[in-house]
Amino acid sequence: MRRLAILVLLFCAACARREAHFENAPVILISVDTLRSDHLPMYGYRGVETPHLDALRRDAVLFERAYSHCPMTLPSHLSIFTGLLPTEHGVRNNIGYRFDRAKFRTLAEVLRGRGYRTGAAVSSYVLRSETGADDGFDFYDDAIPVAAAGALSEHQRSGYETLNAAESWLGANESQPFFLFFHIYEPHASYEPSYDGEIAKSDAIVGQLLDRLKRDGVYDRALIVFLSDHGEGLWNHGEDQHGILLYREALQVPLLIKLPRSARKAASVARPVPLDAVFATVLDTLGIESSERSLLRDAPSAPIYSETLYPRIHLGWNELRSLISDRHHYIDGPRPELYDVVADRAETRDLVASDRRVAASLRAELAKFPSKIEDIGAIDPEEASKLAALGYLGSAKNRSGPLPNPRDEIGSIAEIKSAFALAEQHRDDAAIAALRALLAKNPRLSDAWSKLGELLVATGRYHEAIAAYQSAIARTERFSPDLALGLGFALLEAGKPADAATHAQLALASNPREAHELLARAALAQGRVGEAEQHARAAIDAGDRQPSSILLLAEVERGAGRLQEALQTVDEAARRANDLEVRHLYGADYLRGDLLARLDRPDEAAAAYEREIAASPDHLQSYANLALIQLIEGKRADADRTLERMARANPHRGAYMLAAKTLDAWGDKKGAARWSSRAAP
């Protein structure tokens, strides 16, 4: 009887451990983007100090081997939010995909259905609400300023600004059950001052949030999950950042789970675990849905799937997929690789030839995961019909032959970055030549086509830009709304507003702010001011009052002859930019100068143009307008110096042609001819 009683007690204790949950506990999910686990002291690193994260670790369960399913921000976070792989939730790249909230549920959606207030504050434009990442959130702060150009990943804000938004929301909601998603971007390139320095900064930001939770009596009763979406290459296998390769440095991430009342304090879990299991873990811990997938249960690990389509979509190289088992990492591509990640954490010794049985077993297991990349028709038939009408479907499907192996091609990334660096230095003609050389060798470089089109528009070579964007679209395997918008703006500048509007329509569903802006400009070019204003206001709403959209409304008001109203709107745009801590709103002083000139206030207009030139030396029209004011005032020498300043700051054909156009409009045919000769090839 005594033995039976002991067995019953042990069984009940096991059941209690298994079924213990923390009903209505606050949930805080903290994501530090691009944070490698092996660059944190809690994982044995000594190159940086993270006192706040170390303190959280002492109250939490640390997962020694947590892995992301994709080394890109949007797909990885959606796996965390949904408990699904990218092949299941359908978002497989940072651009060109939108989460279908009607098909899948998210953690925020489930918790909101249980009475939780749900809030989020994010630091990267990649996670903007337009992507569908805001599904289930009552509050989603993504007020991130958008630069005039550059990759999506470059549009970010300081984690301290994001913290201010999160703390404001906490103040109104932390007295009731709540779920907060807090995302910062500091370790993401570009690093200031270094990758480890950015980690120290992230520690300070997260520390402020944790201190706030402690002061308010929330920390002890909260379920806190700390993680990253993916790691960073840091040149370990030839990649400096992430997205292209699938080695451990890009996939292994930190993961801490602090239970309410610090249950299981300072524990560790050694087995490999997947990020998509965070969804089940939170719901199981709260007692909402019981799940064997909870990371806090001792279930055996299944192989962990990861993928990247970035090489295929952006670079014309082969996609990569991988499986991580208890001991091995199998990477599938044109030349498969196998590593023992226990004995060889740096993945320097490829065992695919020597351990054929292990490789074959993991290859067979990997084959169970879908490998197909959906074409556009499978995603949106209506959009597919629009594309077909424009002749954009079908060409990519006719490809034949194998694609290059990203590992073999990774060295050419330096050449690509060199071309982009020339553009950043405003050496546009040199950048254009470098991009054309790259595309001659690899015509599938989608990002290079896009940058080439952007530079050709900036330098006034609109018809060449149209051809570049059309070439890019013809070669992409999956239609890109961003390329359609780039082509639309090129068509607009080339005097084809109706065609521009047609291309804007293709991007309305996925990029509503940018699409409405293009539609507004196209309508304005056709004299449909009322329609232009509707689209400008729609762009303001779609982008959470982006300063650039407000500035566009001022342009529309100028087109309607409402000059004083337009000046007030420029001021409104500047105030919004200031709220977002934007130092200078590109084009604001130019537009202010144009309005002041039309109101016959030339001195104020000239001062505004000078401010725009000082802040944005590449804003060509500011120089041209300033030169015209100087010509009108009889200051010919000043006008010549202004045009020369423009040419020195922008030594390319577009600037020379604008100088020629400016003097030609003034009636100086000889001066115009001199500038035209400088623009000749």
C-alpha cells in the first residue's frame, strides 16, 4: 500500500508539472532583430557585456540551441506569431508577400479572443502593418520614417523611440491581461559603432523595458519571451549580413522564457528547438491550449526546417533549404552539405561525402517539406490577369538549366555592394556602368535592375529606366510590386501618366501607400486635381501619416492653386517628420521655396532652396529653381555658380541636362548648348 501511495503521489506531481499554467498572466514578447546567440555572454561570449539580459537569464529558462526557420525578418516573425513554417503561412521573403490573415490565426488574435489587450511597437519598416504582421493587435505602432530611396531594411528607427511607444501603451493597459510585442533593430546593419556595440545598446534598451515592468509590479507575474528572428553572417562563410546562406550563424538565435514568479529559474534546455514552437508554448503555459509542442515540455525534438528564397528571388541563384537534427545540419542546394554541429559548431568540415547514410536520411526527411515557389496566379488570380494583360506573366517560367549555388557565388556580393556604394556617393554615372556590367554577367540580379532603374530616373534617363524595369520584371520568377512601382514612376517622368497609373494599380494590395502616391501624381499630371487629392489623402492614411505623403498633398494643393494652404501643409509635413525624429524631410524646403516663389517672395524662396541644397545636395531641381531666381534678379554670375555647384555635387548627365534646360528656358541658347555638350557620352 505504501508503494502504491508513493506511485500515486509521483503520478499526481508529474500531472501537476505537466498541467501547470498561469491563467491571464501578462505576456511580453521581446525580439532583438539579427542577434546571434553566440555573441551573448549567456551563451559563453566575452566580447560584450549585457547586464540586463544576464539578469533576465537568471530568472528564465535558456534554450541553448534555438533555430530560426528563415534568415529574414518578416517570414521569421510570422512563424513566431503563427506557429507555422514559411511554407505553411506563405510569407517567404521580406518583399512580394503579404500575410493572409483570413487563412491563419496569430498569437495576438488568440490572446485578444481571450480578453487580452494586444499591443506592438516595431522598429523596422519590414514589419509595417501593410504586410499583415499586425493581425490581432489592438495597437500596432510602426511609425517609421521612409527615406526617399534605399532598401526596405534601411528604413528603421531607434529602439529608444520604439520603447517610448511601448511604454506609452503599457501605461494604459498593464492593469489588465495584456500581450506586448516589442521589436528593436539595433544589431541590424549598419552597425553603430560595431555589431557588439549594437548588442550593448540593445541590452540597455531592453533593460529599460524590464525595469519599467519591475517598477509597475508586472515583471514577476509576467510570461516574458526573449528571442531574435535570425542571426548574422559576420563573414563566417563569406556573407557579411544575412538572407543568402543557411549556416548556423544565421539561424541559431537566443531564446529565453521567463515564467511567472520565475518558475524554473535559471534552467537550461540543451536539445535543439524551433522558433515556430513559441506560439504553442505561450498558449500551453497560459492554459489556453494544451500542446505537446510546448518548449517547456520534455518532448523529443523533430528535425528543424529552415529555408531562404532570397538568393533565387533577388540574385538569380538557387534557393537553399536545410534540416537541423540533434547533431547534424544538412543544407540542400546544388551541392548539398552536411555538418556535425556538436563537434564542429563553426561548420568548417563538410561530411556529406563521408557520412552518406546520415546525409541520405536527412535528405529524405527534407523531401517531406514543400519545395514549390507559388506563382502569382496561385496567390491572386485577379492580379495575375492584370499582369497577363501587360505581358508580365510567362517569361520566367520558360527558364531551363540549373541555377548557381549561393555558396559558390557569395564572393560576388562585394562587387554588388561596390556598385551600390558608388550610388550612395552620388557617382551615378559610375554606378550605372558598374550595375550594367554586373547585369551583363548575371541578368537575374533583381536588386541590381531595381537600383539601375532608380539611378536612371534620378539622372533623367527615363526611357532607359523604363527598359531597365521592364527587363527586371521579365526576369523575376515572382512578380514584384516594388518593380511595378519603380516602372510606374519612370513612366510618369517620361510623360506617360496613364501607363504609370496602370502599374500603380498592380501594387495597391501590397504597397498601398506607395501605390496611392503614384496614382496621385499620375492624376495630377493629367489635370485631375480632385482625384489626385483623394489618392494623396489615401496615401497619408495607409502609411500612418508618413511625412512624404503629407508633402505630396501639398503638391496637389499647389496644383489646385491653393498656395497658402499648401504652405501650411508643408509645415504639417515638417512637424510630422520632427515627431518621427527625421532631421530633414527630403524635398520639404524645395516645395516651400517653390510656393514662396509663386507668392512673389523671392528672397524667402531662395533661402528655402539653399536649405534644401545644404541638406540634400542631390536635389537637382532646387539648384535649377534657385538659378532661375538669380537670373530673374539679374545675378547671372550667381546663377552660373549655382549650376556649377549642382554639377560638382552631382557629376552626371542628368544634372548637366537640367542645367541646359534651365538656361534654355531663360533664353540662353549658347549657355544651354555648352551644358548639353558636357552631357554628351
